[in-house]
Amino acid sequence: MRGSISRTWSRFTESMLFLPVAALLLILIADFFLIPGFFKIELKGGHLYGNLIDILVHGSPTMILAMGMTLVIATGGVDVSTGAIMAIASSTACLMINPTIVGLNLTDPRLFINNPQYSWAPLWMVIVVPMVIATLCGLWNGVLVSYGRMQPLVATLVLMIAGRGIAQLITNAMQIIIFNDTYAYIGNGFIVLPFSLYLAAAVFIGAWLVTWRTPIGLFVESVGINARSSFYSGINQRGIILFSYAFCGFCAGIAGLIVASNIRTSDANQVGLYSELDAILAVVIGGTLLGAGGRFSLLGSAIGALVLQTTITSMLSFGVAASAITAVKAMVVVAVLLLYAEQVQRYVRGVSRGFVRQEAAR
């Protein structure tokens, strides 16, 4: 029995999930002792409220972004344009709901004033069209990387810079206020738990099924390890790269809809700002190596997003000013780099092997 437990422990410490799970547990343990009432959860009107629920609400867009970013990083690339794609998607959705505000006199303003269900376009189009546009943006990045043979950072930097300008053009540099309660439900609704969490779970399950129940996951890892060898093995490396970037854009579109519905407005300057950095950090915390490609863990990336959001929520609960959160993220980056250093990895493996030998000797 002891030998079985020790072997299980050894496998866990060597898995990609060990460090993100350990980091999340350490933060939660610190919150338990340092922040009174941090784990308090209340049920009001069929909705759950509390710090843990806030983590899920605000962490859902990052989790969704991290799913797409995981595949991109696993192919050896990176996408720094996801925040701009979020802004494009949210601006498109808000424009389709209420184009009158930006000067497109397509309807009588009296129809949407004090009308919580008003939408100029059908709501399904408000959701589908921005997601299609976001996917095409991701596909554009994939074309530049796979066919244009541009460095992923340079290729996606183009849309990162131009994307917010495009979002400003869509809304005529105005913030469109959303009155439609059905659309607002995406980011503010509850079915006991936040509705956005169910969307994040759906994206995770879909990505997991595609990557682990089909050969695509193996192809992504192969392209990330050695793209040339993958090509000579018969793998359509360009198709895999296109799929990864398109899926990343698709995830950015969903995240943009969630954020815009949560704040009930389109703000091309703020929606998705620095979100790409949060997504990259979440993926790295989850164990997928940036710049190396190869092995990846969708669950690790989701946990990494929770680690990041838990850190932010803990700092705010502890009284740290919101303006200082960026510095806190920088500290998290340093901590992650130290944890994934080869010396630390060897030390953890050594401690694990020593524990296994002690248990076997007993």
C-alpha cells in the first residue's frame, strides 16, 4: 500500500500539473490564514457570492484565452494579438446591438431607450458574427506564420498594434452602452455558478476532445518539437499551425463577448488590454514551455489561469491598490521562472525520489 502511494506521489511530482496545483494550494492556504472570511460563500437569490466565486467570474476569460494560447505555444509560437482580437469582437457585437449610437440611423432611438431586450440584429448574429471575425483574425495570424514564414511574435504583433485601431473604426471611437439584458447575461448571468464559467468549461471540454480524442493533439506536439521532421513524416504542419492560431482567435472572440457583456459597453482601449500577457503567463504556469513547443496541458493552463486570478483577488482582498497589481504579476512571473528552472526541477525530483526510497524501505 505504501509503495503504491509513494509511486503515485512520484508520478504526480514529475507531472506537468504538480507545480500549478502546488502554487494554487499555497496561495489558498495563505489566504486562509491571512485574510479572514476569504472562503466565505453566500447564497442569495439562487446565486453564489464570495471571493472564490469572484475568482471564477473574472478568471473565466483568461481560462478561455489560455486554451487557445496553449495550442499556439505548443506549436512553438506565441500570439500577442488576442487582446486586440477581443476588442474587435466586442466592438462588433456592441455595434450590431445598437448601431444608432455611432451615427448609423438604422432605427428609431425610442426603440432602445429603457428597452432591456433591444437589439438591432438578431442575438444569434450578435454572437456568431464576432466569433467568426475573431476566428478569421486568428487565421490571418496563422497564414503569416505558416505561409509567410514570419516569426510568430512579429506576425501577431501586426494585429496587436492594428487591432485596436480597427476596433476604434468599428465603433467610430465611441463607447456603445448595452441595454440588452440577454446579451449581458453572458458575462453577468448565474446558474448557481457564473454562466461564464460554464462557457469556459465548454471550451475546455471541446479543446480536450479535439486534442486527445483525435490525432490533432499529437500533431500539435510533433510540429512544436520539430516542424521539419513532422513535414517529412506526412503531417500537414501548415494546417496544424493554421488550426492553432484560428482556434486561439476563436477563444479570444468568446472572451471578448464575455468581457463586453460583463461591463455592458464596448471600450476598444480597455477590453482585452494586456489579456494576451495573462494568457501566456497562465499557459507557462500550467507547464507548457514558451518558445520550446511540444508537450502541453490544457488542464494545467486552466489551473494556471486560476493561480493568476487567485493571486490578483488575494492582493485586492489584502488591501493592495489596484494600480500595484501589475507589480504583483511581475513577481509571479519571477516566481514561475524560478520554479521552472532546471536546478529547482532537479531538486524536486531528488526530494521525490528520496521520499519513494524511504517509503520502500519501510
